[in-house]
Amino acid sequence: MANIIIIPGSVREQSVNRRLATVIGKAVTDQGGKATVINLADYPMPIYDGDAEAANGMPEGAKALAALIGEHDGVVFVTPEYNASMSPVLKNAIDWLSRDADVKVYQNRVFALAACSPGALGGIRVLSHIRDTMVSIGADVITPQVAVGGAGSAFADDDTLTNERAAGLLNGMVSTLLRRAKDNGRWPDASR
């Protein structure tokens, strides 16, 4: 069974991206994986600063998050779109995690990307930006991704997506992620 960690790029309690992370977690479980959804607020870290890192090392929040990601086969970043880019809290976490030489967060696991926004495009512009960032630091990012538009009416009361096309894309992304997580060689028996 692949272990997938899902990281929303928003810490707002009513964030639609945190809600989408829950939907993705359910899809992972429904397809035979194990899902862990976290809140970046539980892993506090200052804005990345090379001088602060040289003086103090990695903050404890970044170390704890890197260690947790290290226990997983795959990662899903679910981010809101901030001025056509990713949220500051997610970008900061990505930057700090790239500094962990022990865990090597961006190696030996596969990444998927998702976004949700009130607009019709569903955050598609941020997905392009975050993909470029992740690839530039050596992450293995799968091609299927999910952009859910119309956030105000995107979710049913049972935490499923109301748009069948978006739900199909989400299930396809999760299926690819689980298959690629299994194929990445971290499992004791990759033939399962």
C-alpha cells in the first residue's frame, strides 16, 4: 500500500484547498492507498533566509515536516492561487524542505499537484508555476493534475466534487500517483 501525504498550501480553516485535500485523501483511501492530510500551521518555520540557516540550522518545524514526508511514497501539494503563483506558506515550506540533506525530500518519491479557486480556471496558472519550481529542484512530478474551478459550489456535503469532469480528473491523478508511488522502488516488493 502506498503512503501518500497531502499538503494543502493554505492554513485558513475554511480554505477550499484544505477541503480539496480531504477529497483527495478520500480518493487515495478508496483506491487502496493510505492518506495523511496535514496542516502546514502545525510545522511553523520562519521565512527562508540563508544567513538564519547558517546561524541556526533548519527550524524544528521544517525538520519535522521533512521527516514526515520521508515516511511517505508520494506527496500531493494542493495550493490556492496567489497572483498566479503558489501561496507564500507553501513556497516557504518548499524552500526549507529543499535544504534538508538528510531526508532528500524531493528524491525517492513522486509528487502530484492540485488547486482549487473561485474562478473558472480553478487555479490552473498556479499549477504551471509550481510544476516549474518542483521540476527545477529535481522532483518527479506526475503529469495528471487537478484544477477545480467554481470553489463556492465545487463540493457536495459529503466532501465529494460536484463536477463530474473534475472528479474524474482527480481520480485519474490519484490512480497515476498510486501506481507511480508503487513503481518508485521504495516498497519492499514492487511487484505487488
